[in-house]
Amino acid sequence: MPESTYRVLQIDDDAALCRLVEKALLRLGYAYEHAETAEAGLARIAQGGIDVIVLDHFLDGGIGLSVIEKLKQQASAPPVVYVTGSQEPRVAVDALKSGAADYVIKTVGDEFIVLLINAIEQSIETARLQRQRVEAEQAIRAARDRAEILLHEVNHRVANSLALVAAMVRLQASAVTDQFAKNALNETQARISAIAGLHRRLYSSDDVRSVSLDSYLQSLIDELDTTMRAHGHPAQVRTRLESVRITTDKAVSVGVIVTELLTNAYKYAYPDGRAGEVRVLLHRSNEDCATLIVEDDGIGWNGTGTPKGTGLGTRLISAMAHQLGTTICYGDGTTGTRSLIEIDLA
């Protein structure tokens, strides 16, 4: 007995068999309709309200497979239970390949009615589960789309807030006279801008889970270079960045590392106003790893000994490298400073 009234349409020109099927289905609580021809059946299906179709193979003027082909043109056609008197397995296989939910072989006696009712019940249940799956997938897509919109908005707001904080720090730096404090504030402003730049890029990206590291680093370097030149640092920056995608959280750490390494190069690589070159190189070592190098031809540092300044930049670099699960490798310092980091992209 169905939990609710399901409507069965039987398309068959065998009037005696249809009366038997009708009597059995009505006794079980189904609603029943009958169409003698394919055309009449398709016209009734187009009106809607049919939950399952019992379709005979041999029809007046054609076969049931042609009806199934026409049903494919409908977005949500009812499931089809294919009925055939042929003992040829190929007919049933063709029906299933065409899209029938089930098939029943006509036999003499009550066995056929029992098998047909079981097939109808199974087809209705399968169709219900398929509708639930489609609805669940649609709900998941809608929830994902809402989440992405919210993430874009969050990144937009965070980027704006960080830009405002960076501007306030920059104003504060211009208001102080102590050079040590001014330098510290300028470095802080650069660190804030590095993170703000990432959020701006995420806001304009279709994928908030990852970011194009080469594009992000290039925009970060360009902004930092403009800031440093405004403060009288003459070093030239050259970049050679291969296309690499990286998760958002790792991009933040890489951005901070590059900001600190470049800032140190600007400040210490070429003292006394000497001009020089700083190079930032990024290339993919293999499918799951990229190599980042920041190097110069200045006075050189091998990563040992007491760092110049407050040492905050060195501590930040170590902390960010730890978050990435890697370490910074320094050159020997004889021909300048060379910092290398392997980045896991997996």
C-alpha cells in the first residue's frame, strides 16, 4: 500500500490486461489511467501528474522504445516500467539502455501482476531518491555559492580595513621625528600592506581557497618598491616568477617572508646610498614544490650572528617559515645575501 496516492499511466492496447492491472492497482490504493496509443499516452504525460508509466513494447503503429526516446526530451519525465511479451533478452536490455527504470516479462497468471506491482513500487522509490539527490546537490551548490559570496565580501572588508590601518600607520610615521621610530612604523606599514594585498586579490578571485602566488608577489613587490623608493632606497628589484598556485594561508606566510627579506635588502645590502640589484625568483621545482629565492650582490649575510636592527624581521621570517613547515637556507654571504625557501604546494 503506497503511503500517498500515486498515479499510474498504462500505455497498452491490450484492454483485458489493462483491466486486470487497473483492478490490482486500485485495490492497493493507486490512481490508475489508461492510454491505448503512444500519442494518447504522451499527450497525457505532457499534462503532468503522472508518477510512473507502465509501457508496453508492442503498440498499435510502433513500439514502446520510441515513447521512451520522446520522454527524454522532457526535463522530469516519470519513470518507465517496460512491459514486453517477448522472451528475447535484447528487448529488455534495449529498454533499460534507453532509460526505462525496470522491465517485466508478460506471463500467464498472477505472477505478472505481482512482478509489475513490485517494479512500480521500486521505480517510484528510485525516482524519489533521485529527486532527493538532485535537491541535495542543488542545496549544496546554493550553500557553496552563498559561502563564496560571503567570503568575497569578508575579504573586501578586511582588505579595506587593513588599508585604512596601513594609512594610519603611514600618517603616524610621517608625524614622528625619531628616525628609529619612523623606520619601525614604515616596516609595520609594509607588513600590513602585504596582508591587505592578499585579501584584495582574494576579493577579485573566483577561487578563495587558493591564489596565484606569482601575481600576488609581483603586486606586493611593486607596492613595496614604490614605498621604499619614496624613502630614498636606491636598490633596483628584478623578478622572474613562474606561474604557481598556492593555498591562501600559505600565501600569507610567503608574502610576509618576501616583505621582510626585501625590506632587509633595501636597508642593509647597499649601505651609504649605493645602488644595486635585488632579485626575487620563483620557480616550480616539481609538481608539489616551488623554490623561492631572494638575493642581492650587496655586503652579504649568511644567516648567522646578530641581525641588524631590532631583529624582529628575522624572527618573523623564522615564524612564517615554521608555519609553512620549512626553513630558510642562506648562502655563504661572500658575494651578497641569498635566501632560499622550498614551498610545499600539496
